[in-house]
Amino acid sequence: MRVVKLFSFLISRLGKAVLVVLGVVVINFLLIHLAPGDPAAVMAGEAGATDPKYIEELRQQFGLDKPVLHQLWIYMEGILRLDFGYSYRNGLPVLDLILDRLPATLLLMVCAFVFSLITGVTLGVLAAKSRFSNRRKWIDNVIMVGALIIYAAPLFWLALLAIVLFSVMLDWLPAFGMESIGANLTGMARVWDIATHLVLPTVTLGCFFMAVYARLTRASMLEVIGMDFVNTARAKGVPSSQIIRRHVLRNALLPVVTFAGIQLGQMAGGAVLTETVFSWPGIGRLMFDALMQRDYQLLLGVFLMTSVIVVLFNLLTDLFYQIIDPRIELGA
């Protein structure tokens, strides 16, 4: 029975996910084509040609001379065939460009997510535990003040500060790129090289969300601590560490997981700035370049891939609820 409910839930959510992605595709397509600027004029200007006839030929070549709704229909047909279009600025299919950059972005997002969630929850537990035990309350104050400072700091400022401190002054970590250029490393040497390049972008992108998870975990745990079943456990003489681990933390994690699923979408947006500052070769940097070059097809492809990633992560979040608390019923 449980398997049937799970299967029905997955089918329902996947159907809704498809509708959401299609809606995002339509809205992004219309918004981009309503934005000022003509890609044909930009490319003609970069080629040194200002002849109106040449610009018109470019518009016909790229299909920009057709009505917007006709262009949308053609694009939607291509999406259903997994054809994201062709990037004339890069001379490659859009899907090939995205798939080439996608692993770097997923690596950065997953590492930043894991870092922010584990670190944030750990700090939140320490803060709540110090408040719960009525000892060492200064730990709670230090963690909350530090989380507030990190939360208020702009992402680009944290990135630049990390580069100046850990790369320029201390020379501990590389500042730019995904791996050392021209090193031609293989095996574990290449893995270590990528790992060292990954540290600064991961910490920078994850710090903001780490502060959010720390404050949310602390607030959730303090709310659960005041409930009757926790007071009963304390009255029975159950050790504080066991109460925190078995009773408080498990119930307090539910709002954290909910918020984490929502924050993944913001993390995908924050990856754009992080990848630009650190020259990380992901789809965020690809999207920035496509925006500057008026490469509409590539820009739409990146938006589509980002929306698919966010929807899938949200689906995984719903499934993760069952691991934390199997009592939650799967809804349609």
C-alpha cells in the first residue's frame, strides 16, 4: 500500500513539474523577446557591418523576423524533441554547451548545499543545546551574532574578501578557475586540484544559507523543547543529549528541510554571481556571457535547465520528508 501511494505521488508531482517547467519556458521566452536589444544588430555591429540589408538577412536566418508567438511555437516543438536550439555565437548546439558546463555547476551547488546544511544545522544545534542546558549561553550568543553578520554580508563582498584573504594574502587556495591551467594532472592529483579550487566558491556560496539554517534550526529546536513530550522526558531523567538527538532534533528538522528545498532555487541564482567572480566554468557563467552577447537561444536553454534542476530538487525534498518522519502522509 505504501509503495502504491509513493508511486501515485511521484506520478502526480512529475505531471505538475512538467506543467511548471513549460510555464517557465513560456514566460522566459516572452520576457526575453520583450527585452530591448536586437541580437542581429549586435552581431552585425561586432562584425563591423551596419548595412540594414545584412541585418535583415541575419534576422531571417535566426527566425527573428517571424511573429513572437510563431517563434514560441517553433521553440516549444524543439523542446519536446530535446532540441534547445543552436548558439550561433558559439557555433555549437545549445544542449551541448549546457551539458558541457552542467557538471561544474552541479558540483558547486551540491557542495555548497551540503556545506551550508551540515554546518548550519550543527551550529543551530549547538546554540539551542547551550540555551537548553542553561550553561554556556555565550555560545548561543556568539553563533547567533555571527550568523546575523554573515546573513547581512553581500555575496560578492564575501567572495572578494575570501579571494583577498585566502588567495592573495595567505596564498592558501587558488582564486579562479576549476583546475590549474596547463597542469595536465590525472588521477587523485587532478581530484585534489579541483577540490582546492572548489573550496572558496563553495564556502562563499554556502555561507549565506548556512546562517539561515543555523537560525532556523535553533528557533525550531527551542520551539520543540517547550513541548510536553520533551518536558516529560526530562522529568523521567532522560539525558539531555538523548533528548536533543532522539526527540528534539528529528522534529525540528522538518521546517529546515522545507526551507532547504526552497533555498535550492536561490542557490542556483547565487551560483551565477559566484561563478562569475571565481571564473568557475558552470552554466551560471555561461548564462552571464549569453546575456552580454544577446544569445537568446543559449539564455533560454540555461533558464530551462535551471528550472528543471530546481523542480527536481524540490521533488527530492518532498521524498526526503519520509526519511525524517514517516508519519507524514504522501499527498497528491
